[in-house]
Amino acid sequence: MKIIVIGSGGREHALAWQFAQSAQVKQIFCIPGNAGTATIEKCRNVALNQDDFEGILRFAQVQGVQLTVVGPEAPLADGVVDFFQAGEMPIFGPTKQGAQIEASKSWAKDLMVEAGIPTAASEVFTDPIAAREYVQAQGVPIVIKADGLASGKGVTVATTFAEANQAIDEALGGKFGDAGETLLIEECLQGQEASVLAITDGKTIRALLPAQDHKRIGVGDTGPNTGGMGAYAPAPIVTPEIQRKIQTQVLEPAIAALQKRKIDYCGCLYAGLMITPAGEPKVIEFNCRFGDPETQVILPLLETPLADLMLACIEKRLEQMPAIEWKDGAAVCVVLASGGYPGKYETGKPITGIGKAKEHGAIVFHAGTKLKTSTLVTAGGRVLGVTAIGESIQAAIDNAYVSLAYINFEGATYRHDIGHRAIAN
């Protein structure tokens, strides 16, 4: 089997790494890939832009690719799946219509309300004065969200009126471009966050292991939001009982609501959840793709070949597949970021020690890296994800941090408390 993975981050490296474990997968093409995907024996980076849909489709047709997988949300929101379907080539991911579930938070909120999915009360605004008046009436804490795609940085949990007003003014003032022209302002849910990624063929939906991301830059979940500073799976906050509620109150109603809108949603549906102190799951947001860095802890625990699951979704036979099989134990991923991230940061810093980290048993997923005259250097805000597996979450945490200590680049920063909520639980 030949597979294309579209994207260049840690999530795409993890997808390619998982595909490479399968004997039936002969060749993986990463478009454009990164310095990490280039090291996978079965993998080849292809110098095409991820938004060059015509070029990618032509490449897939010439190579006889049996499966294309889209990593990032932007190509999905721009209609790459529609393009492939018109060319009669198999691709895993929702159409442009379905991708609105992430591309527009207000559209997703309407869908949730229509389906009776538990979520935060909210209002939509385009006028800063009206938005500030609403915040004043509702009180703080309150959540300010850019309606469109903002690379995981368009959400502010405001704990003061000044912070809320600043977030409103920045978003509507153009900080996030078109993504911030509309704001969703919603109540601040209390509890613990969890990520439940599921795969679906548009009729049947199956959840993967629950994970927990660490979105804030600082220890103790402090500071601004990032694209994710680390994750672990399985997340103990999602008990079997809560998982059943997520299946019946969130995932299945979402697919039913999409069907009602005549949207054939095939791909990954990612529910970002708040688990309330009473043990009730409420949806914070939906995403239309695999999470990053959640993918880096879920896929190393997956026993069932991922390509088999994705093809079953594309061919509308997910219901016929046996139960998804998982390895015992837990996985933890700690993200190494460039100094200054999520603000301004420098790139081009040489990276050392990855080989020693791997010798210790870690899986090192590349995110913002590139080769510069045969030297591995930093090329982004989130640079590497160091993933380790252990018999328990604590063992996986210990393994990850021991491995991480071998890796170095100038300005490297990371959180020292990934998994702290699991240990507290």
C-alpha cells in the first residue's frame, strides 16, 4: 500500500511513523514532511505545498496511492477532500462542508445546540462595543474565541474585565486576520479538560483512547495558550462511565446532526471536552482532524493498523470492523519549544542528543525542524515532541523526562509538569 500524509508537523510525523509499523504499507509520501519524516525508512518527503491540491492529486494518481490522509485543519477547511473526491481518489478527512465544525466556532455551536449536545452558553459578536457590554453583563471569568482558524491561539480565558476587553479589541482589530472578524463569547466551564478523538465513516463513530493536552505555556497551566505543550493517554479523568456518556451524548448526536444537514462526514472528529466536577462531559470545541500533540500519545498505543481503520471509514464499513485494540500502559509526550514561544522566537538553532533519547526508548516526533547543510536545526515554535511509554502514567512521565534531558538546542523550553493532573487524580 502507498500512502500520502499531508502536513509537516509532529502530528504528521506520528501518522507516518504509525503507518510505517504496518507490513502492508510499502511507501509513505509526506507532503511536505519535515526532518523527522525524512528519517523513516519507508517514507519520502515530497516538495509540494500542502495547499497545492492539484499537484498533490496528480502525484497521488501517478504514484497509484491507495490512501491520502490530511493532517492539518487548513487544507480540510479549504476543500482538499472535495478536490480528491472529484478526482475519484481515496482520502481520509471531512469535506469542506464538514470541516466547518472547526473552521467556524459559531457554526459548530449551532450544530451542538441543534443536536442537544451539552456545551457552554454563548453569543456571537462582530461589534466590539456590544461584545464588551455582554462581558460586563455576564461577568468574569469568560471565554473569548476567534470564530475562525487561528492555529490554536485564538482563545482567551479572561479572568478580568480588562483582559476580556483586550482580547476583544485584539481579535476584532485584526490580530487573527479573517479568523477574528467574528467572536464567540461563552461561559467559562469548570472542571478538567480532556480530548476524545474518534474516527467515523459518517454513520458509525468509534472513539480512540482519551487524552489530555496541556495548552498553556507555563507550569501549573499558566500563561497564554499554545498549540499544545504536551499530552498523555489514556486520561484517567475519562472513566468508562464518562466515556459512555461522551459516546451517546456527544459523538453519536454530532454525527446524526451532520447527517441531518446532509453532510457525509468521513474522517476524525475530535471533541475538546470539559469534564465537570459532577462527571458530566461538556463540549468546548470540535476539531475536524487529529489533535497535536494528542496524536503523539494515542498512536504509539494503537495495536490495530491505522490504515485499516481509515480505509474502513472511506469504504463505509467501520461498523463491520472488530473492536480497536490497544497496548497496555500509558504514553506521555513532552514538547520542546523555542524560547519565546508562543510569542516571537528565533530559528536555525542546532539540535543535538536525539539519538541518545531514542536509545533510552523515546520516540522523538519532529514538529518545527529542518536540515541545514546536514545539520538538524530548529524551524518553528514547537520543535520536538518527546514521547515515552510506560506501565503507568508516572512511569511514562519518568521515561519521557529522562529521555528529554539528552536533547539540547539554544533557548529550548518545556513544561516540567506534563501529566500532573493524572498524578493528582
